[in-house]
Amino acid sequence: MKEYLQDKIFQIISETADEHGLECYVIGGYVRDLFLYRQSKDIDVVVVGSGIAMAEYVAAKLGKKATLAVFKNFGTAQVKTKEVEVEFVGARRESYQRDSRKPIVEDGTLEDDQNRRDFTINALALCLNKDRFGELVDPFNGLTDLENLVIRTPLNPDITFSDDPLRMMRGIRFASQLGFFLESNTFDAIVRNRERIAIISRERIADELNKIILSPRPSVGLLLLEKTGLLKLIFPELEALKGVETKEGIGHKDNFLHTLLVLDNLSRTSDNLWLRWAALLHDIGKPRSKRYDRKLGWTFHNHDFTGMKMIPEIFRKMKLPMNEKMKYVQKMVLLHMRPIVLSEEVVTDSAVRRLLFDAGDDIDDLMLLCEADITSKNAEKVKRYKQNFRIVRQKLKEIEEKDRIRNFQPPVNGDEIMRTFNLPACSMVGEIKMKIKDAILDGVIPNDYEAAREYMLKVAREDYQLTLNN
């Protein structure tokens, strides 16, 4: 493995460890990713002794080009240069109390440290001392598990997951990110220990969920969350999409499986986390809006609006950001039906202008979401939808170039309306402004000042009997 440790930082750590008589290993995800030919920025080094002291020695040797951050409460220290980040920690053994994932930590050996690791593929260690430089220490056959695409705990999985229940979500996240499989005993232990997730903070759960959503095929992780029973505990609104109800011989599609397919489709075209959240939540309002009509069958009227209204509470509960990111997801969920409706009907300039106005700079993201929402198994139907979406995209481009509608504001604003007719701030001013905006969006008048002012005068005179303020 020496060939994989050619970076200068490993040579410096090796020299420093030998100078101070410390046993030193690079361990965990960095080693795993070396074998998987994946790039990894985070280098974790375990020292049999003081990790903080080792970090201080290395930082001193690097001089001014390195910064040192010490976290005494955690017994760790970080050395950072322009090229690399290395975290040092002393080898330790851990024990846990039932009501907390915060371990009681004691100094330990390399074996103790590997025993406490979450999965065998993360317990691989490479020695950095000169006489054993690059030697692999693999007590749990993690390399074999890597070759077989298996995720398995080093020790009894019930103890591993009960001690730190977040490891259940981490295991599922690794399966989703790496395309691996949960070993059967490991899977069964997650099922048995799923209720322990209650002691994990919402922030940590959301962090793992985000990583699953950002994985190449998010459906892998989300299906595992559902099959292990974790999804119902951490995200019941998504679990509620699951299943098919039948009345009078008429059923509807499984909206949970449909949602996962939409998310996977989108993941091929976008790595935008919040657009992926929009894909995950685009039908979240369907369980609450589901109705059965004997003439129409199953309906989900206004599920887009219902879903949009649900998002703030979901984000609040998940401890996700309650800012523009949340509003963006709301906007995508609210508008996701609009291009689909357009693609099913005659694509009028007026409808395209209104879509451009409402979506603004997010129109391209919205189109990606809607194209991902094509999940029909009817090849002819899919072909027709895709062709119609091409027409919608072309219309969007033409209208944007011609009318400059994206993010537009009516050329005549409220202040000018008040000055022109000597009006106070009142509902009438807003109504006149709205009529001007609608006239532009409907193509009645062009999007320019002169036409908008003339239309304002006409509306004020005919609809409100207003005269100019002379």
C-alpha cells in the first residue's frame, strides 16, 4: 500500500511518529476509499498515545503553512494546510450508557480503536511508522467485505447499534452511497434496534438523510429506511405515501415508489440538494388530499398546494434550514404540476408567460423536476410527454427573449399610480397594478412603460372612474 501513501503529509507524519516513539496509523474512510478508488479529503490518523501531542509535533514541523486546531473535550486535533486536512486522535476504547450516544472514553490500543469502529470497511488501518509503512491492519476482514460489497459491523451488531443508534443510518447511507448491501445480521439488528433512534438529535438524522438524498441512487437508502422500520420513526410523512388503496376494483399507483423513482431520475441530471428535496416532497400532500370519486376514480386535487403548506413543518421538525432553501422547495412543490399541465394542453403564450413569471430564475430547475416526474411504463406516453416538454422549453426560450418576463415587475409601480390619481395607499392601487401585470402576462399589451401607462389610464377611467390628478 506504500504507493497510495505518496503524499508528502504521510512522510512528515511518519518521520514525526518515529522521532517521538509513537505508533501511528491512517484509519477509516480514507483507507476504505483508497481501495475503492474514490477521492477522499478527510484523513483520520489514530495514535497509540496522545493524538493532540502528535498533531502539535506535526504542525510544528510544517511551520507557517499549517494551522492547528485543538479540541480538548474530544481528545482530537486538526492540522490543516492549503492542500490537506488531517485529524489526529489517540487510540481509545469506548463504553456507553443506555440513554446517550456520548461514549465514556478511555485510552486504548489500536485493537480497542478498531473494535469501536462502526463497520468493518471503516476499521481498516495502514501503519505510518517507517519499519511497517503501508502495512494493512485488518482484523475483521474488511477488505473482503469491500470486495464483496458488504456492510457489516466489526462486533455484535446489536451492541454496535444500541451503543450509537446513528450507526444504523450511517450503514444505510453507506449502502446508498457505495452501492453496497447490508449483511443479513446487520440488517436484522437495525430492525431490532430501530426504536433507539429516538435518542439521536434531529440535526444528526437530517445530516445522514441529506447524504442519502445526495447519493447516486437515493432510492437504495430510502427503501432500506422503510424496510428496517426507521422511516416511520424519522419521516412519517414520507412513509404515509406508501401503499395502494383499492375501491370498487380501482386502485392508484404507490406514491412512495413513484417518489423514489422521480428522485432517482432527477439524481441523474442534478446534484442540487434542495431540488432533490423538492423531488422527494413533490407528492407529499397526496395522502391528505386523496379522495375517491365514483366517476373520476382516485383524485389528489390540490396536492401541490397541500404539499407546499406541509413543508415548513417538515423542515422545522427535521431541523432543516427555515430560510430561502425551504422557500425554494415550497416553490418547486407548488409549481411542479404547471409544466405537466402545459405539456398536456395547447401551449399558449399567456400560460408560458405566467409560468416564467411565477418560476423566475428557478424555471430550469422546475423543468428538470417535471421531466424527472415522467415515470409511466407506457413507452408511447413517455415519448409524447418528452416531446411536449421540448415544445414547452422552446416556448419558454422564445417568450423570454421576446417579452423579458422572468422576474419582471410591472413597468408602472404603485407609487406612480398613487401620484397620477392622487390616491392614498389602498387596495385600489394594488388592483390596478395587478390588472397591468395580467395584461402583460396575457399578451394584451407589451412589457414596456408607455403601453403599461396607457393601459393604467384606461383601466382607471373605465373600471374605477378615476381622473388624472392635475
